[in-house]
Amino acid sequence: MAAGSEKGAAENAVYVGTKPVMNYVLAAITQFNEGGNEVVLKARGKAISRAVDVAEILRNRFIQGLVPKNIAIGTEEVQTESGDKINVSTIEIVLGKS
């Protein structure tokens, strides 16, 4: 997953993956600076903790009055290279200006 939006996805989504946390913080700040009122942080698997870090850094260091409007958790079934199906946890954190 990469920072920014994917084809057909919501324009205000930031997909959190394996890059450094500040890359995703910058992507979210860019969304807000372009006039957005909300940003959705999406992550799955081991990147979930990085998404939470991004949300907390945004709230505590960069954007005053930013609040989590919704947090959704779930599970996706993913097929591995060997053909096995495994369950991967997912999270979506919606951050908005209060």
C-alpha cells in the first residue's frame, strides 16, 4: 500500500503501509491543506499500529482541533502466494476538524 489515493478509491484516503510514519502524516496534511474536512487513514495487518501513530501525531503535533470521527475495524480474507487464504485485520480511522 502507498500513501495517497488509489484508482477508484476515495480521494481523501491515505493508505498506510511500510513507509516511514512522517510520509503518511505529510500525505494527510496535504489532504487537509487542499480543503478537505476529513481524512480517512486505512491500514491492515502490521501497518495498523503505524496508522494509529499517524493519527496521534496529526492530532497532537500538527493540526489543532482534529478529532477521530469514526474508527472501523474488520477482517479481510487474503490469498497468499501459495494459494492459502488467511485473515488480515483492517482499520479505518476517519479524522475530521471539530
